[in-house]
Amino acid sequence: TSEALEQLSWLQRAVAHCLADTGSGEVPMMPQPLAQAISAGVPGVAEAVLCCCESLLAVPALVLNDAARSAMSPRLLEASVWALARWSDTYLFPEENLPGALQVVYGDVEAGDGVGGTDPAAYPPGGSSKALATLDMLVQIASTCLVAYPGEGMLHKQVCTVLLPALVRHPGICRKLQTLPSWRSLVTAFAQRQAVITAGLGLKLQRALAQSLCLAASGISRSSAAHEYVGNLISPTAHEVAALASQPNLAQELSARADAANALCSCLETLRGATCATLARTQAPLWTMTASLLGHLLTLQRAFKHHTLVVALLLKLAGNIVENHVSYLKPDEGGVLLQWVLVLLQQYAEDNQWVKEGTASKTLVYERKLEAARDLRALLRLLGHVTQRDLSEAVDGSVSCQGVAAATQANSHCHYSGPPGTQHSDVSTAQVVVLGLNILLPLMTTDLLKFPKLCSLYYNLLVYVLENYPEQVVGLPAYHFGTLMSSLEFGLTCSTDSMVVGNALEGLTGLAHYQQTCRVKGLPGLNVHSPPGGPSVTTAIMERILRLVLLEDTSYDLVEMASNALQLLMLAEPDAYVLLAKQLVQQAHQRDANSSARLEGALSGLLQQANLGARDAAQVSLPKPVQRAFKEALCSTVQDVRGIIRLR
């Protein structure tokens, strides 16, 4: 029996591969050889395709029969659900007409009018009875797999992340889903958080299911009906979160209970899924619901501060809220959201305890690193979304939190006006980002930077901060500024990812532009952090860049990126460059006296090219021709120096 089921699983996948599109294109279409053969009237092809489609649907349909369900293995259902998703994306109510009778059987009546000689009057408006029955069957199969197979995580994953997203991908199918009793039953069960649906699903799958159910609102034409649909779907979860936050024994008792933490995590993932499914027509009710929870979420963050998963999910939810709502918010609403993020970060900085070191086994240490990387990824994504252009332009310098609180209380759009007892003041994107940087820098270690996703997010944020808020960066405490410079050096020297090296160079270019501005104004700039009696910060940056481009096997693309920062630094401190060049020449002389003279000439030529821009040194930004000439000179110098010292 197991061998037959395995063969059937393989056949399901094979047939889906033969019949359906990969889904990698914008509009899924039948494979061209099949479509051309049917259109050309090749005998037997259309019948064979129809037979394969019916067979593909018949196998998973057995799960709807109580007697046959016991013979359906979870593995066979996994293959069948995957095959159904791929097939439905191509054949069921397709955007492009199917050839022959396929359009009449599985498409809209209007699209199939006259195809194959079938009378459209035989079908109800909105699609053929066969297509609607097939769609209804797919929804029933999805619901049955979620309910009748508890603990089958891979099967649930195929349903929530493959089949249902395929069904809600097109507004045309979503319109028909809204008419099906099976779909309404699934929505009701999830909205009421019935145990048959939520108890057996993992947290990530609950988020995926909530996202698919909310995306189905794209098929509702009337805005009021779409608002009602989303409200009925998510309101019970929002009420559960608010009720938990309002419990008098929250901090003393509930926060220590595992069942309360698990229930909260489930609700947070559901809210994340709904937020990620924000559409233009559903944004208003979702924002109203989200805004009413902002204060409760801060309360829960403080109460569950020792529960690492809750803390991480709150940070992720905050990032989702900013990412998906920022484009729709008015300036006063954006101000409320920005202040809420600021308080969220402040509480995270005060309450988070995972950074404390202690003696533990290697396994525990590694697990703590994973938790730290998860938290920091969520924090970095949140800060990245905060820096979005829409939010920055809408909020910065335009609204005070005092005015925000009054406005939001007047129109009842938001129930959060800051924590009790706080003094409202202007909140800008710079404040939030720099606060986040203050939180990140003490926590970011070289071990954590070895996590690729975390490393990429971190350096992307650094580029933005160093280019847009260099003054605030220079104002960081000395320890944090030193950590920042160390992480930039790590990006230049220890990373094998060229994107990370490029980001580090872009960040240093931002600092170099700021130093040029300060030099024009007669201010010390970066050098306020220079150690007493030691080299200046500008000199240290210049030395690091010179060694990177001259002595290491750095690609010429990165050399060109480094030229912008190096030119500005050489104009700022030409004497420092002369000293560094002399050190390089002395090192070369110890190895080969004949090569030192040529090396000195090559380095002197680069300084002469930089001095050609000295007449423009009073400008904050150098002219493009000057930058281009220096870039060409630097590439030529790098080629000469590498040829002289032969260092690889």
C-alpha cells in the first residue's frame, strides 16, 4: 500500500508539472506545446488534458469522503495540495483564455462564450458550474487538511503557504470565493479562533492563513463590505489582545504562564498576517483596529519582557505596521505611529536582558546568539521601515505629539497618545533611528555579524544613517561611536560579501562628506572622537581605505566606490596622506629598495590629482568632473602600486 501511495504522490507531481505553468511569470499560462496542439485540433490532446485535470482533482477529493480518508496518507496529500495549487493558478478562472473546451469547463462564461460550441446559457452568471464546484472543492480540501490531520506540519504548510495563496492571488477568484459557503465557514472558524483551526497550526502558519483570508477582500467591490469582512475577521483577535493587556494580574501572574504567552504569540502572528495583507480598500479598518491596540501592545511588551519570542514578535509586528500603513497615513497619524515606535524602542532598551553574559554550555550560548540575531533582525527591519521616504517626509518637522494627541482624540482614529506621565515633544525620524542605533551598537558583535541576513540588514541601515544623519552619529557617546567605527572596519576587512564591503564604503563616504562640510565651516567634525595624542578619526579612516584599495585584492568596482570618500579625506587632511604614503614607501623599501622610488612616485601622483580639486575644497560637494578625474587616477595608481609591490 505504501508503495502505491508513493507512486501516486509522484504521479500527482508529474502531472502538475506537465499540465501547469511554473508560476514564475506574471500571468500563468498553459505550456505552449499543449496549448498549440489543442488549438490546432490535434486528435486526442484536448481529451487527454481534460482527463489528466479530472484525475488530478479526483485524488485529493477523496479526503472529503469519510470512508476513503483513512487511505489518504499525509505525504500523498502534501503532493496533491501542491499539485492543486500549481494547477489552479493556471486553469481555474484564468486571466488568459484557455484553448478549446477547457475555458468553458474551468473559466468564466464570458471568456468561454462560443468556445467549443458550448452554450453559455447553460451556466450561471460569473462562471461555469464546474469551475465553481471545483473552487468550492479546493476550499473544502484545504479546510479538511487543516482540521482532520492535526500535527501534520508539512501538510498544513502546503495548505497555508501554497494552496490558499494561489486561490487569493487573483481578484477574479476572490470575488467567487466570497460567494462560497465553504469559504465563509473557514473565515468564521478562524475569526472565532476555534481550536479546530488554530490549535493545530504553528505560529507562522497562522500568520500565513490570516494573510490569505484577508487578501480575499480584494474580491469585494464595495468598500463598506470589504471593511465589514476584514473587521469581522480580525476584531476577535484584537479584542483578545486588548483583554489580555487589561488584566489586573497581567504582570504578576499571567506573564509567567506559558499558555498566556502562547496565546499572545498566536494573536500577534495573526495581526502580522492581517497587516501584511493590507490593501487600499482595507487599510482604513485595519489601521483603526491597529491604532486602538498601540497602547495595549506597549503594556504587553513590558509585561512579557522576559519572554524572548513575544518581544521578537512585537518588534516584527511594529515593522509590519510601519511598512504597510505608512503610505496611507496622514501626517498626524504618522506622528502617532512614530512616537509609538520611539516608546517601543525605549522599552526594549530598558527591559531587554538577553545581552547579559553568563557561563553556559556551547549549545546554550549558540541558542542565545540565535535569539539575539532574531531580535536584532526584527529591530533592523523596523528601523529600515521607519526610514521609508513616505514616513520621513510626512512626519519630520511637521507635527508635534501634543497636536497629534489632540487631533487623534478628536477624530477617534487612534487611542494612543503616549505613555502616561510623559511630556510630548516633537518626534522625528532621526530621533527614532538614532535611538535604534544606540540600542544596536552595544549588542552587535563580530559573532552576530557572521549571520548573513543580520549583517546585510545592519550595513544597509548604517549606510542610511551615515548618509542622512552624520551629525547625530558624531553626537553618539564615545563607546558607541567606537563600536560603529569597529563595525565599519569589520565590514571592510572581514566580510567576504562584496555588497557588505560596498555598504561600508558608502557609509564612510557619508562620513567623509560630513567631514568636508565641517571643514568648510571650521568645525572639528569626526575628530571630536580622536584619542588624545593619537591619530585623528579622519586619518584612521583614510589609512583603512588606502590599505584596502592598495594592499588587498579588492575589485576595481569597490576601488571606484572608495574614491569618493578618499578624495574628500585627502582634501581634509593632506598631511595625513603624506605620512601614510611615507609609511608605505618605508615598508616597501625594507623588502625592495628599487621598488620604493617607483611606489613613492605613484602615491605622489595621486596626491597631485587630489590637490587639483583643492580650488573646489571650499564647496561642500566637489564637481562631478573633479570626482571622475580622481577616480580614474586612483584606479591607475592602484594598478601601478599592485604591480610594484606584487602583493596579493
